[in-house]
Amino acid sequence: MDVVAPFRLDGRVALVTGASSGLGARFCRVLHAAGAKVVLAARRMQRLEELARELTDALPVACDVTDEASVDALFEVARKRFGRLDVLVNGAGDADPYAAEEEPLAAFADVVRLNLIAAYSVAQHAARPMLAQGSGSIVNIASVLGVVGGGIHPTPGYAASKGGLVNLTRELAVEWAGRGVRVNAIAPAYFESELTAEIFASKKALDAIAHMMPMRRPGRAHELDGPLLFLASDASSYVTGQVLAVDGGFLAK
């Protein structure tokens, strides 16, 4: 019995948004290491091309996920190159720290547009070929702040968008479960990335994280590898509609 085999992605095609840096780039490397061909999607083409040179049979595609025409073009290019889609990692996102009484409505709307509306658009596009072939896995990158409030900095727009993404995950999972497409989410706590660079540059913020987390530290990038592969692969073939917190025990308090 090969208990590792279900985690493999040999012969499958994965698409990752937000792939140009940080955790998104790592997700691409992890999926590739498990055997997948990977479509790398983000706005910064130069970074995508640099990443693609590290991998075998990776396709970099410049895409603004908030622009529907750009998303249409992304999936058309991916279809022409690989002919199928098996895994989507919905990783593009952003946050602006504002106190709730101060966040401009335009800033709130921009975050929701990227983190929630664009994620829905990309999931729709991915689901169409997956539903046609009767199989697929969508992994949304949510956040513990989509489940509870009270982060290091106030981020009402971010929290609202990730909360919406959490329940969108459940809704899509229920709608598509009988047609072979699974939809789950990963809810990380604090991991170092471009999005959290300011936090990780502050000793005060890191001390606050250590105090908040039962494990007394932020997450390390490799600690998302296993959860990602589990949800992307057949290892989780009977798992859908779930939000997997990778949070050092934060949500257990």
C-alpha cells in the first residue's frame, strides 16, 4: 500500500493566481514538485517568467483577476496549452490596514473586489472545464480573519472579504459536490509574505503574534505545503466545503 501516492499530481494541470511572489510562488513550486503542470498567473510577468524558468512545463500568464476580459484570456491561453484543468489555487489577494471608522468606502470596495469578487470569477472560470470533465479541486486561500475578528491591525475590508470567501467556499462546494468538483479553503494565520512584510518587520507585532498564538510563533512557509497538497489532490477525495485553519491553534482558543 502506497499511502503517499494519493498526494501526487502527476499528469494534472494546476492554475495558481497571485503566483508572482511569496506564498503564491511557493504554491506553484509545491504543486510542480508533486507532478503537476502549472499555470502561473499574476500581474507581474517578469516575476512569473523567472519562476517558470525554475519549473518544467510551466506557463506564465499576465493576468489582472479583477478584469473579466483578462481572466477570460488567462483560461483560454491555459486551455490551448494544456487542454484541461484539475486544480485551482485562488491565491490573489490584498489588504489595507484601516480602522473601521476611517476606511474609505472605495478602499473597502477595492479589497472586496480583489479578494472576493475576483476569486468568485476565477472559480467560475475554473469550474466550467472541471465540471465538463467531472473532476477537479478548487482551493481558496482565505484567512483566520475570515472566521474571527481581532488581528494585529484592524482590516475591516480584508476581514469582510475573507469571511465572504469562507462561505462562498461552502456554497460552491455544495453546488458542485455531486458533479465531481470539490471546493475547500485554507485559512492561514500569520505567514511572512509581501502582504505581511510590515508586520514581520516589527518586533512589537511579532511579539504580539507570539502572545496570540498558542504555539507562540507565526507560521513558516513550508507548513502550508501539506495542507495545500492534501486539498489539491486525491488524498482529500471525500473532503469538500471545509476550511482548514493553519494557525498554530489560534482558532482553538
